[in-house]
Amino acid sequence: MPSFPTLSGLPGLAALRAMVRERSILAGLAAMHKYLGDAFQITLPGFKPVVFVGPESNRHILVNGREDFRWRTESDPVVKLLRHGLLVEDGEDHACMRAVMEPTLQRSAVNGHIDAFWACTASISDGWADGETVDMLVEMRKVALLILTETVFAVDFRPEMERLWRPVIRSVEYIAPGPWLLWPDIPRPGYKKDLAVLDEYLYRIIRERRAAYAQTGKLGDDLLSVLVGHQENGEGLDDDLIRDQLLTMIVAGHDTSTALLAWALYMLGSHPEALAAAQTEARAVLSDEAPTPEQLKELTFLDTVLKETLRLYPPLPVGNRRAAQETEVRGYPIPQDNRVMFPIYLTHRDPDLWDDPESFCPARFDRSQGASTPPAFAYIPFGGGPRNCIGATFAQVEAKAVLGRILHDYDLQLLPGAVHSHMGTTLEPRPGVKMRVRRTTKNEPQRHEDTKKSS
Ligand code: HEM
């Protein structure tokens, strides 16, 4: 059996330099990929993950050999935070919870949320003064949070936005890659209070939904209601387990969409022809009314922009698993419990799979212009197999509605300034996406002071 190549000497130094120069762990991984190929091992004290790049290993880890891998690692902050949330469960517990949650995020349910996607976008963008410069990384987080809570929990988050802004951000920061990867038990001071505030909110909305159900005997078809109403063998889900799913949705369902929306606006802002084409399309297809699912489907250019943005900046750039038992991938032996990484970001930029991979080129996804379909598992922004993203349809329809509305209502100008990709919990454009916004439609903008203050 082959043994994993590892970095040392000059290439090791080059990888380190790339990481420091580009302020990105991904740059280091990219350099290792370049020097070592599609399978390699990182050898730091206490951190020795094996790394696989490419469709063959993606398919193996996500589908064919998935039983050999698990998600849950008790020492990881994501497990400490989400406890028994869908994202971090394995085996039967995962399959059962997924079956309960999945119907609430299917296409028919998502299509029913388009009005909310449209209205939540306006309730943030109406706060932009004409000609004002806004940071789209912040604004898109507000939009994504409002949308997630209004549709998946069926609550009005507006009155809570300012109070819970910091707790939400801190919950996301708590699970971002950091020194805990090398020292799992490293103290994490400074989170307790914020996480408790978020928990208090989640337990409160669960209690309120139970009380409303007890009073009316009625529940909606949003996820919170479905979890509150779920019965198995005569028993319901307890508050702790429901809290775990709600927090999972907040973390997995808004931070990713924030990153996609902010990067897509950055890509459009830095490619004026693409921005003009997307605006022309949005203004031809959409009106002041919330769009129908068919109208969103007609936004074919915007669709290719989103796909290309997800290729270049997959919000979850690196997939992670643990070997559940001794196993092998592409002939390489992996000891039980070893961390296994599959950087989606590197597969998406592999020159063996993509022409001119570093360029922003929406046309590569334009099937009407003869673009070819990428090989299976070469393009996996939403993962793959039985634990692919449960919110994939939601996220794509949401992104089209939100960006469609902004492109329809505003002229946008990206302000100059360096932007780099920061690998926190998701891959974010830092320090932000500053855009000047000019209203082109006649609706008078109204200022929403409560949501403006959050930035
Ligand atoms: C652009 C937006 C999004 C991207 C790129 C994205 C990406 C992903 C990826 C790659 C995975 C698989 C992780 C793995 O295999 O380790 C995943 C899982 C998940 N996503 Fe998303 N996601 C997005 C939006 C959403 C939304 C909007 C929701 C909820 C409404 C959501 C909820 C989840 C959950 C709960 C899981 C765990 C599924 C499971 O383990 O069965 N995501 N996501």
C-alpha cells in the first residue's frame, strides 16, 4: 500500500509562505495539492489529517465508502454546540431525524416561501438610503437571518435582530477552525454568555409554539411546528432535541447563504458586463410583485452566476470526516479515528477538471451555449450522497429571489478595496463587500432603524 506524501523542506516553506501571503489556510492546502498531488497528509503535532482531492475520492467518502466514515467527533466545538443536531449525528439517529426534517425543505415547500424571500429582502434593502454605501456581507447576513427564521421557524425575527445579532455571530465563530484543531481542550473563554442568550431565545420559541398548539390544536408546516408536532411510538421530541435542530438550522442555514450572496455580489461588482447582463435579465423578467417559481427559473444568467460563484467560493470549502474503522481510500490506508478532509475548494479549482479554473466565467455553466456537464463529484458545493445539504433547493431559490430583487431595484457599484477569502465557519469575502446602491424603482425607501443598527 502506498504511504501518504507529506510536505517538508522547500515545498513546505512555499506552502507556509502562500498561507501567510494570502492570509488563507486554503492557500496552504492549494500549495500542498500542487506539490504533493491528490492525496497527502498534513503532519502537525496533534493534527494529522489525510487530505483527498478530486471526484473519485469525493464519491468514495460521500457515497460508496460512506459507512467507513462518521461526522461526529465529541471533542469538536461543532458537536459541543449542536449536541444532537442533524449536521453532527451519524447512523440511524441521523437517518430518522433527516426523514422528519426533509419534507419541510422540499421544492414544493420552498416555492411556498418565495414571497417571504422577496419581502425579507425588501425589509432590509428599504433601509438603504439612495446613494449610500453598504457592506453587503453584513446586509446579506441580515437578509439570510430574517429569511431563515421567518420560513423555517415561522417567527418574526425583526424585533430580535439587534439583540441577537452578536449571539448569532458568536455561535458561528465558536465552530470556526482555530487552535482547537491542534489542542482540542484549549479553553474557549468569552462565548458562554452569548450562547446562553441564543439558547434562551430558542427554548422560548419552542415553549411558545407548544403553548399555541395546546391552545388551538393547530400547527403550521414549518420545521419548528413539524418538530413540535412529531410523535414516534406515542412520544414527542423533547425541547433539547428540538433546540439542537433549530440551532443547527441557524448555523448551517444562514451563514452559508450569507457567504453565497455576498460573494455573488462581489463577483458581479467586479465584472461589470456580468452585472449589466444580470440587471437586464432581472428587469426583463421580474416586476414589483413577488416572482413565481417559473419567473425565477427564467433568470438563467443569474443561475450561471450563482453556480460559478459556488464553484470559486464554496461556502463550505472543506469537508471533514473521521474514519469509523481502519479503512482505505484510493489504496491509501487510513487508521481508525484519523481525520479525513476533502477540500471542495480544491476540486472546484483543479486544472485537470476545469479550463482556466481561477477565472470567473458563468458561461461554463450555460448548457444552452453547449457547456458540458462537469464529471460527477467534480462540482459539489452542496456535498453529495445521503447527507448532502438538506437546504440545497432552499438556498438556490433563496439566492435567486434575493439577488433578483436587489438587481431589479438597485444599480450597484463596487467600491475599490482588496477583498480576500477568509476561512471561518464559511468562506467569506473579508473585510466585506462595500457597494454604493442607487434605487432605480419608484418605491420610496423606508428606513428600518432596528435592522440598520445591527451593522
Ligand atoms: C449556499 C448555501 C449552502 C451551501 C453551500 C451548503 C453546503 C452544505 C454542504 C456542503 C453540506 C454537507 C456537509 C458534509 O457533507 O459534511 C451541507 C449540509 C447541511 N446543510 Fe447546507 N448549505 C447551504 C445552505 C443551507 C441551508 C439554507 C440550510 C437550511 C435551511 C442548510 C442546512 C444544512 C444541514 C442541516 C446540513 C446537514 C445535513 C445532513 O447531515 O444530513 N444548508 N450544506
